[in-house]
Amino acid sequence: MAKRISTMRKQQVILAGLYAAAAVWLTGCIIAAVGAGAAGTVAYVKGDLEVIESKKLDVVYDATKKALKDLELSISQDTKDQIGATVIARDSQDKKVTVKLTAVTDESTEISIRFGTFGNEAKSTMVYNKIKENLK
């Protein structure tokens, strides 16, 4: 009887571990810090590279468009208002690059970059680095 309870307990522990692992994997809640930005940490979250820059929306918007052109990406959609902007471009392999800008305050802007459907950290970082270069 005691051996049977011990076996059941092991099964419960294993099952609980599998549930926990599945929960983390399915929700995609893994955040990887990939560097430090001017106003905070750059984070790669659920396929998006996210950072807040201490620059006005208009300044970041202009730097974003220039960065995409500098990288020879073809801009296919470009919308902007006082609250935010979205610039969508495509690379030579027709992968979509989406850059969303949101005014956090009058003097700071959140940047969110997604490269492709599921995200590509290296390429998103390349786009961000070019934006940052254009902000100087």
C-alpha cells in the first residue's frame, strides 16, 4: 500500500512539472533582455523587440522611416497620428517588418518591432540599431 502511494505521488509530481512547463511554453511569457537603450532596457517579448526611447514621437517616426530605407526595406504602409504610428515594410524575401510607435509622454516613445510572422530577434535588433543610429 505504501509503495502504491509513493508511485502515485511521483506521477503527480511529474504531471505537475509537465503542466508547468506547458504553461510557460504555451503562453510565451519568456522575456529576454537583449541590451540597454537610452531610456531603458530593450526586451524581446513574444516575438517583438520593445524599448522606450526618450525622444518625441515625430523624431522617432522620422528615424524609423530613414532606418528602413537605409536597410533597403520597401515601405508598404505608413500611418501616423499624434498618439502613434505604424510603419510596415518588406525585405527582399517578402518578410514583413512591422514597427509600431506609441507616444508614452510628450518626450518619450515606445518602439515595438516585429520581423516576420513569429519574430526574429537578430533582425529586429538590426532594425532597432539603425533607428537608434538615426536618433543621434
